[in-house]
Amino acid sequence: MTALPAREARRPLSGPSLPLELRLGLRDLRGGLAGFSIFLICIALGTGAIGTINSLSEAIQNGIARDGKVLLGGDAEATLVHRKATPEEKAYLNEAGEVSEVATLRAMARKADGSAQALVDLKAVDGAYPLYGELALGPGQTFASVISRQGVAVDRSILDQLQIGIGDNIAIGLATFPVAAVIEHEPDRLAAGPALGARIIMPIAELDKTGLIQPGSLVRWNYRVKLRPGLTAAAFKKKLAEKFPEAGFLVRDSSDPSPGVKDMLERMTEFLTLTGITAMLVGGIGVANAVSGFIERRRMTIATFKSLGASQRIVFRVFFTEIALLALFGIAIGFIITGMAPLASAGLLHKVMPIGIAAAPQPYALALAGLFGLLTTLPFVLWPLGRAQQVRPAELFRDKVGETAGLPPWTYRIGSITAAGALALAAIGFSHEHRIAAFTCGALLGIFVLFWLAGSGIKIGAALIKRPNRPGIALAVANIAGPSSLARTIALSLGSGLTLLTAVSLVDASLTDELKSRLPDRAPDYFFIGVPKQDLGAFQGLLSEKVPGSEVSAAPMLRGRIVSLKGVPVEEIKAPSSAGWVLNGDRGITYSEELPAGSKATEGHWWEPGYEGEPLVSFEADIAKALNLKIGDTVTVNVIGKNITAKIANFRKVKWGTIGINFVMIFSPNALRKAPFTYLATLSHPEGKNSNPGAEAAALRAVATAYPTVSAISVKEALDAISGVFEKIMTAVTIAGSVTVVMGSLVVAGALITAQRRRIYEAVVLRTLGASKRRILAAHLWEYLGLALCLCVIACGLGLAAAYAVVAYIMNLSFTVSLNALLQPSIIETIFVLVLGAAGTLRVLSAKPAHYLRSE
């Protein structure tokens, strides 16, 4: 056959409009998409997952930006802790625009006869509230009627807790108020952050009657401002800081109406995006398998092209065009999934967050999903396409069963590596936490290399061991060691997901054990907030009398905001996420003569009893390290409108898991002793002594009667709330990890389909030699079982090590090895692999021997 000249080979076969490679690719695709189902599913699911995550995040952030004024309650908010604004400060705030004064604090609400009580989040508002949005009360109820009746509006849950109804009286502090309305919707509820109790709203004019406002009381005075035209939030914040530099105002604007919500949303989006990329990388193995299978099925076509004089470049362009078109089709399906996500989730998210979610596609999310889809697909496409270029036409015609082996040419290897590098750079570049993203990408690379080596090790090990006497097991070992071994594919596909699920399961088990069995033995039973300093001795005596054998501890409790570190304003400090929360908003602070229980000094020295020198402070060691603090550095904290600068005397390690009294910062007594404050007290039982519920209930009633302004928090109820939040987080992480496992399972299914042709030929030969279908099925099941068990052992080891590191070194808690948590993911995965393998083998065994014997 005469080779076509290059010019003739490039001449259009029909019509001049399309390039030759594109027309040949389209013509080849007329045969259908057989073998590409896994390819399309992997790309569509990966693109859809990343697009959906970012689409929902963008929709929520747009909703927050759009409704920020309503959520915050103003264009800007200036907050003070412990004290109200002075007349001069109020005058300036009124010059900036219309002002609404709101006070928030925790309190105890009691049934009028004292038979029941509940912790509540009390909110006192003035007549200007709300500046934006609308406070919705029950049918026929208005806040004007609440004011006229000198009553309160309550969450419906309070009515159930205290067994009261509209019109009944409720005691708060020293006063009693009628329940005048039920709160249906509170526009600025998100701005207050997470709540421990139900909401009660009252007129601010009635707040003094409660007796809750005392020097040192933990109350936040929020001044919401509807800024006058021409005054921006940034200018307002700057002028307020210049005019009252030591006032201690914490200013927020409507761009971030809820503390931490924006950061939390960004971190959650980054985590889920990186999880989606992991799933796509696992799916990329399925893409590579599908392309390899496609090349094997097109051996005759490639041979024909080369025999007619087509260059390697032409062959590559034709098949790359086909694969690119299919990849774009998969990405388009992912776009459809992404576009439908806001529409499907708008109603559900509205129930969780009080904002409107735009049910429309988000362009940025679509672009990001498409970019990651392309960058993830490219390295897995170039590698198998490149390997096909180095095979001679004669070999392609002669060997129709053999697998193309060896590495692709350097050009394709460099291209694949470059595409993988571009993916990593994109993941890091689009992340807000570049270090975390870089660490995650490095960890993913390490995990993939590790499981590639593990798969290779399993394959080499199977080749080295002596063949068992049982034919079925011997055949299984031979298949694992053979050229079409599934060892690497299964290890790469399922290894990372199984390791993640094992680690999550073990962390979940350890924390559940810590929360449910260990913490109650050494944690306080109750916290008491707002104990007046002059009544501390009598208060402790009352608890000791009512609950004999209990331990009562107390510490001064103030709130302060860090103004500067080492003389640098906190606004200019770029703190890592692990410590940034310490600089945002006010923090609990205290003073102490001695090192508190549950703490251990790691560097520096504690001050001597009776120390009266310059103010000193003890800082938590891990947070200090994250903030790059050293012994001798200064910390300036604003407390009740006064800046206090103290020198760091020591660092200490805190056992936060004990839930005892402890703080990030503990000052020397001379720094804060003269400041107005209240005490934080705890009631606990010594180790080995059980609590007495009856005595505790009597003590709470006695405290409510003698000290109505003191708030009691049940640690058990708080732990239950924490457990509920933790379970939701663990569920979300497990679902995210399961996406990776599902993608890996699809890859395994695709690998079985790819290997099916060789397996059919082997099965036909074995059946011709007298082997029964049952024996062949058993041999294949032994193969899959062996691979699954080897993988499970590796994943269990890695998951165990990862979980131990997280629990012991990051969370500083005791690690518990739960066999159920350790083995459950592996057992489920093993069953899944066996089911997939059995289904593939049964399909192989359904082939007719005569057809394959004639064709081979």
C-alpha cells in the first residue's frame, strides 16, 4: 500500500470547514460511547461536586452581602463590653447617623413561682430597633404592645420549657414581666453569633429593673448605626478610633454581619473543594483506564492510520480530539449539576440561614469547576495517549490481547507532570489559606505515591510467593502478579478514600468517648456566671451546704479585646487561622496568684505571690507560638475602656478538654484587681463521687432565690449541644470522604470493564480445559479478597496513625482505639469490592467460548 503524501493526508475529506483531526475524531465517535460511561461519570461528578460547593458558597456570600444591613441591624455596629457608651461617645455616634442601642447578655428566666428556670439570651432594644428589616411577632402582636405592657417577647421554646403561655408572668433577675408576644422572626439573629439559650427581647427601658446591670457584668452594648449619606463604614470606623482611641469599640460593618460566619464559610468551601479535587484525582485514574481501554479498542484504527503514513502527531491529535470532546461533554454535565444546585437548595438553606439564596447559576463557580475539571483530566489523558504513540504498526496488528507497556515519550510525561503542577497551583492560588492548600496538595501527592507503591508491592509480593496447591487460589495469585493485575488500580482508587474514612471514624469514636464517658468525671457539673465579688464567700457557702462533698471553684471574669501585640495594632497583624480568633472580638480574661489547675508552664516563670511590679501576663503556649510571641513581648488589652499593657512572663500548656476554668490570657493580680468584675464559679464533684441530682436541683433553686442575677449553665446540656454540632460536622466530613470512595468504586468498576477482554479470554481457555464456572468465580473472588485485605491493612494503619496525630497532638485529648470504628469502613469496602468483582466475573462467564476461540 502506497503511503499518502503529507499534503494529501491533511486535505479535507469532505468540506473545507473543519480540520482533518476534528473530522476524523467526530467520524470515529459515530461508533458510540461504549466504554466511556465511567469516564463521563467521573468527570461529571467531579466537576459537579466542585461547582456545587462553590456555587452554594457564592450564593450564600452574595445573600449575606445583599442582606448584610438587615443581618447586622445597621450599616455599622460599634460594640462595648461591660459598659455603656459615654454621653460624648453617644453624641458622636448620633452625628454619624441614626442609632439604635441594643444590649445583649445571658440570664436566667424563671417561672413566677420559681418551680422552673431556663438559661436565656436576653436582648434589650430601644424604640429605633430594628433599623433594617422587621421584627416579626405572633399573629396580632406588635412590639409597640410589648412596650406598652412593659412586657417581653420570647422564643416559643421558652413557653414549652417553663410551661407558661401568653399573658403569664416570667421572672428575669429581680423583676417580673408579662409574656406579651412570641418571636416569629428576628432579622439580626445571625449577628449575635451562636446562642446557648432561647431568645427573650425586652424594651431597654426595663433592663435596669432586672438588676443584671452591675459593675463588671458581662453585657455587650451594641450601637447599630444607619450611616448618614456620604459616610462610609470604613471612614466611620477610622474616625471613631481617632476620636476615642482607648474606648475599646469593636466595629463591624454589613460586609461581615455575623462573627466568624464568613471565615467559617470560606474554610468549609476550601475543605470541600479540596475534597472534591481529591475525588476528581481518584476519578482521574478511571479516566486513564477508560482512555487506555479506548486505545486498546482502536489498535486496528491506529495501525491503519500509521500504515497509510499518518505521523504520530496526527494520530495523537485525532484521538486527543475525541477524548477532549468527551471531556467537555462530561464537564457540561457537571455544569448542569452545578447550575441546578442553588435552585434545589434555596428552600433548604433559607430554613438554616435567614437570608435569601439566589436560585441562579454562579458564573465564578462554573468557571472554577470547569478549570479544575480540565486540569484534573489533562494529566490522566496525556499519559495513556502518549504510550500509544511508541507502538509500531506491526505490533498492533500482531498482538490484539497484549497490553501496551512502558512509559510514554518524554514529551507526554512532561506534559502530564506540567498539567498536574498547574492543578496544584490552581488549588493553592484560589485558596484563602495557601499553606493549608499547599500542605493538602503535598499530602495528596504523598498518598497517591504511597498507594501506587503499595499496589506495586502487592503485585511484586504475589509474584515472589510460592503458588498455593489449591488451583483457585493459585490462579488468584497469578492474576495479582500478572500483567493485567488490578493491584495498583484498586490501591490508588480506594486507598485514599478508605484511609480518610478510617481516620474520621476513629476520631469520631475518640471524641465521642471523651465527651460521653471521660469528661463528666472530671469536668464541672455547672458554671455560674455573674457572681458578685462581694457575695463570693456566701455563694460558695450556699453551694457547699446544699451539695455536700462538692467542690466549688471561682475566678475573676472580665472581657477584654487585644489591641496590639509587641506594639503592632491587631488590624495590621496577619494571624494564621489557628490563632486569628484570639484577635477578633473580645476574649475572656482573668488574674491569678497561682498557676491554675489544668495548666503547665512550658517557658518562663510564674510571678511570685504578692507581686506588685509592672503588669505581667501568661499566654497559652500554642496560640503564642502561632502569633510569633516570645517571653518579654508586650500585649495591650482594652478592658472597660482602658488600655492595659502587660509583659509576657510565661507560656503555659492548657488542658482545654477538662472544661475547667481557664483562659488564653491570665494576668498578674496587680493588673486587674481594681477593675470592676464578677466571678465565674464552677460546681463539681471529686473523682469517684457521683452527683446527686436532687441536691443539685435544690441548690439551683436556692441560687435562683438568693442570687437572681446569677446565670447557671449545665455542663451536661452544653456537652449535649456540642455533641450535636460535632455529630453534624463528622457527618459532613464522612459524606465528603464518601464521595472519594464512591468515585474510587466507579474507578474499580471501570478497571474491571477495561480488564474484561483479557479476563474473558482466560475464562474461555479455563472452561475449555474443564474448569467449571463456579471454580473460575471462586478464583476471581479470592483475587479480589486478597487485594481488598491488603489494601485494608494499609488503610487501617495509615488511618490509625492520622487519627492518633489529630486527637493526641492537635486536639490534646486521649486517643481511644475502637475496633468497630477501625474495621467498619474496611469491612464495608471489602464487601463492595467483592460484589463488584463478582458482577464483573459473572459477565465474563456469560461469554460464548466458541466465538473467542475462533477469533484468537
